[in-house]
Amino acid sequence: MKDQYDIIIIGGGMVGLTLACALGQQQFKVAVVEAYAPEDIKTNDDYELRVSAISKSSQQILQNVNAWQAMLKRRVCSYQHMHVWDATGDGSIHFDAADLGLDSIGHIIENKVIQFSLLEQCLKLPDIDWLCPQKVTEINFSETSQQVLLESGDTLNAKLLIGADGANSKVREAAAIEIDKSAYEQKAIVAIVKSSLHHKNTAWQRFLPTGPLAFLPLSDGSCSIVWSAENKRADELIEMDEELFITELQSAFENTLGKVESVSRRAAFPLIRRHANEYVKQGLALLGDAAHTIHPLAGQGVNLGLLDAAALAEVIIKARSQGKSISSLTTLRRYERWRRADNSLMMASMSGFKNLFSNEQSELSLLRNAGLNIVNNMGPVKNKLMRHALGLEGDLPEMAKSIGW
């Protein structure tokens, strides 16, 4: 069997499905190949361990592909405040949505809620074929057509192949695109915790010498924690019994939300910085984690991926409207130039923050604590920082700026 498409997207996660929805709305014939069937989440299910802090620009993107309302019907938690402080001194900074005239800074949403809500929208679009569960066995590239062979025996052909298949991308590997890679020498521990005090719709983050600890608010008053720690410390934390882990967690968080009453199962994953040397080739584009992975300390990974999807969709749609090839290197390099600069800046910033705050030198401690306090008291500077972090400024795709792009 041979099926001809305009675009084949390998990877039906949050980023791949966002791109598929955007293109499917514009009547591109799209195949989405995903190995694992997404699971829906009901409001009374246990919380998933993996969550994302969705920025205002990402919210606009998700609204434009008609997936946002489906997320709200499941469960999301908006937050109006963000509080960051340093464990080695008295430096802190507090962000408030009201200072920018916003209803929220962002939303904490389980990854599965985002993915399934996007899938619902994709399935409503007649020009999208959802091929799942399906695994890719072979990819063949040519100047005019890209061919994908599936485990089922089916063969797919398209002008353009998209790799949205994660950090260990098979598409990137098949295209012989190398990556610049370095380990942060940390692991992120994730869990759901219930504390005696409400989170106050605030995202909390304390910078410890061994790595940052974040408490992210959930809709039932509990929190999702992301505790990034040096590998040895992370292994110790994972192996502790629940009682000892809670003791360590409360100490690390300074009992900010009172007593930790319960903690879910814990999981840990290594933190690695990756950046593809090329985002595009003739007939091929990478986006999301297939192109870049960064430290989670500012929660920007998924937001960067969604901006990739919005930018690539805009470039492809514009090329077609101008009668140009959607798969040519000239077209695709517009996407690469657009997104590489922003992604590189964010990656460098996160590495810099990680190195600055994971250092116990007294001079650096004094400097960063003073810096936090100074910025906290400089309203215009702080608001400028927050606007950029929320995706309200910069060279944004139209999908990220307004509804009805």
C-alpha cells in the first residue's frame, strides 16, 4: 500500500500534534505516525508526574488549534504569582500577573492532558490521518519525495518529512544530523505532593547549591515537584523511603507550604542539553525535543517546541500561498533561521542560570542574592523580563500573538 501526503509527521506528542492541527486546518494532507496511543485523563484520576508550565504565547497557539477548551474541561491550574529565592542568602524575586494587567502568568497542565486534547482536534480534521500505534522501520530521502516504511508494512510518501519524535529522534538519526550534546550532570526528580497549606496559585522555586527545587500548583491544591539535583544527590533522593524523602523535601523547601502530608511515587530522568547542528535539510525539518533539549529550571522546553510548531506552520502555509515549494531548502531555512536564534539564546540562558546558582562560592552567592533583590525592586526591568518569559515579546509566530491568526 502506498499513501501520498503533503507532509508526514513522525511523533504524535504535544509538539507534533500542534503542528498537525495547524496544517490540517489549512487543508494540507498530513499523516501523523505515533508509536504509543495517548491515554485520556479524567478529573478524578491521579495526577500524572510529567507536567508543563504553559506560557501565554503557548496558550494562544493551543487556542488557535482549538485544543485549549478541551484542556480546560479536563484539568488545568492557572497561576498568578511566581516566587523565586536563593538558599544561600536572602535574595528573592516575586512576579505578579496583575503587574502586567494579566489574569495569570501561565498554566500548569499535565502533558497527557495537552496531548489528548490536541489529538481530539486532529481526529476532527478530515485531512489528517492518525497512524497509531505504528513504528517506523525505514526512512528513505530523495530530492522530491520522502518515503517512510512502517512496521505494519505500509509505505508513506510525502514532499516533506517532519521529525517531532523526541530527544532520541530516529528521523534526526536517519538524516545523519549530528547534535551538540552535553550532560548537565543532574537528574530531575518528579512527584506529586500534598502539603498542609494551599499553594496560593503560585509557582515556587528555590535555588539550592545542588540544583533547583520547584513546586508547581495543581488544581486540587496539591503540587507537582521538579527537583533537579546533582546525580549522586538525585540517586540518594530516589532511593529514600517516603518518610525520609518528605523530611528532606520539607527542609529543602523551608516548609514554605507547611508540612508535606503525602508524596506520590517518584521518577527521575537525566538532564542533557542537546542542540541539532541542522534543523532542516531538503524535504526535512526537526522541531521540539528532536531539535533541542534544555534544563527544566524555567519550564521552557515545551513552550519552545510549540513556538517551533507555530513558526514552521506559518512558513509552510506562506510558501504555499506564494506558489513556492513547501519542502525546498530555501523555504525550510526560513524556519531554521527564525527559531535557532531564539532557542540558542534560551539554552545559553538556562545553562548560565544553572551554573550561576549551582555554585557555593561566597562572592557569587553575594552577587546573585543582591541581583535578585535589585531586579525585584526595579518594576520596569522585572516586568520586561516577565513579558519576555511569558512569550509576550520577541519575534513570535502569528499563532502565538492573537486568536484567529
